[in-house]
Amino acid sequence: MDKFKAAELIRQIPGSGTVLIDEPMSRHTSFRIGGPADIFVRPGSIESAVGIINACRDNGIPAVVIGNGTNLIVKDGGIRAAVIQLADNVSGYEVTGEVISAEAGILISRLSRIALEHGLSGLEFAEGIPGTLGGAVTMNAGAYDGEMSMVVSRTEYLRPDGSVCWLDRGQHRFGKRTSIIQADGGTVLRTVIRLEKGDKKEIKRKMDYFNARRHEKQPLDMPSAGSIFKRPEGYYAGKLVQDCGLRGHRIGGAEVSALHCGFIVNTGNATAGDVISLIEYIRDTVYNKFGVVLETEVKIIGED
């Protein structure tokens, strides 16, 4: 099925929302890079998203689900698939006592501020994390003194076979920046988070502290995808890169951040090819000097 017929099929699904053809992914990634997606869809509801994902599977249309594009590198050739975005288009939430139930597209940083408003403690670490709840649960996002595994109670989950189920806390199989959802390739639809009552002033103090540290240590004023590499056992990725003398090293428009060597930034005209070449150069250099294999934390998709 060609992309025009596929797009028309998707448009027939109730609540399909925005359906675009040949949409540049540079508009939908925090790196501001990436070629066009054959089809780009922003469903009007979680239920519509399920219908679209299942329709793509049943009709042999390749499909990729993304969140806010903050942990994503799309190659310059783009994506020969339907890209289904779950972001602010599906971001509803409900607070009941110490429990917040929210749709996958809500920003995890927004959720931390909602928790603050209700005097709930446990999500302070998420202040400043730019991704969505769905992505945060999938990769067990975390920072400073917390991670999602500490607060997630249940998740409504779309399996790769098209069935929907609820995962209880232990069924997520959270690990270091991973989960059963990431391993299986399914999709988070909604998540229930259980927090604790706390003092608003103390919650805000912690959030302000974490936010200040991020602004001090991370290049938040330049397009990037956050930390490029996972933390290797016994090391810090940024320190290894720094100790290889790669601070400020550049390939094309991609540069190792002078502020934080664990980040690669787009200086203004970077291509995905530049970024990927720099990633490979860093990995080779670190391995040759220290014998440490750096694993990427970002997801790389698409065609060269």
C-alpha cells in the first residue's frame, strides 16, 4: 500500500486527528534534525491511537509511535512508516488523593508540577525532564534521586499483538533505563502514579534545586536529545568523553557540548549523519583509550 492510500485509510478511523504526508521530522524532534515521515499522525484520543496502531498492523503499514521527540534521532532519509505521535494531543490527567492517572502524552515535567500543586511528593526528580509520561515509563526515566520505577503503580499497555492490558507494578520489569514495554515494543496508553503527601515548600525547594542544577550543568539553550550515552558501570559517560579530550569536538554541525560532554548539540546546521558520525567517533575513541563500551541512551530510527 502506498503512503497516500495508507493515509486515506488512517483518516477513515474516527478521531484520527491530524494526518500529514511527507512531514519533516526536524519539526518534531528536540534535536531539530531528521528527514520526512511518509505519514505523520496526531490522534485525537488514546482510543483513536489504539485504532490507528492496530489498523496499521492489520493492513501491513509500518508504524512508529513517538512522544515529544526528546530522546530521538531520525536519520536524514526519513521514515518509511506512519509516525504516530502521542504528545500534548493526548495529555489528560486526574488527581485522586495521592494518585495521579494520566495519559501517555503528558509531559513528565508538567506532571511533577501538578503533583506540587496538590502537595504530593515523589516526582520532584522529573522537574526539567522534557519527555512524555509514556516515554518516561517505557525507558524508566530518572534523574538525581529518583526514577519512574519508584512511583509507577499501574500502566494501561497496548501489546504488539493489538491487545490492551494493565500492567501492575512488578510486571513492568523496570531496569536501568528500560522496562518490559521497551523490550516488547508495545505502547504506553495511560499510567497510574502513586505519590505521598508532602510539604509544598519542601517539594518546591527540591524542584527548584534540581532545575537550577540542570541549567548550570546542561546545554539547555541548544538543540539536543539530552544525554547521548547510558552511564557505564563504574564510570560517568561525560567524564570519559571529557578525559578523551573531546570537549567541543565537532563533525559538521554536531558538537560535543562544552558545558557537558555527555551531550551532543546541534550548532545550527547539523544533519543526523553528523550526529551519528560523532556518536561513532566518541564510542571508538573512548573504547580505544579506556576499553569501555558506551551504549546510546537515545533511540535512532529511519533511513540514511
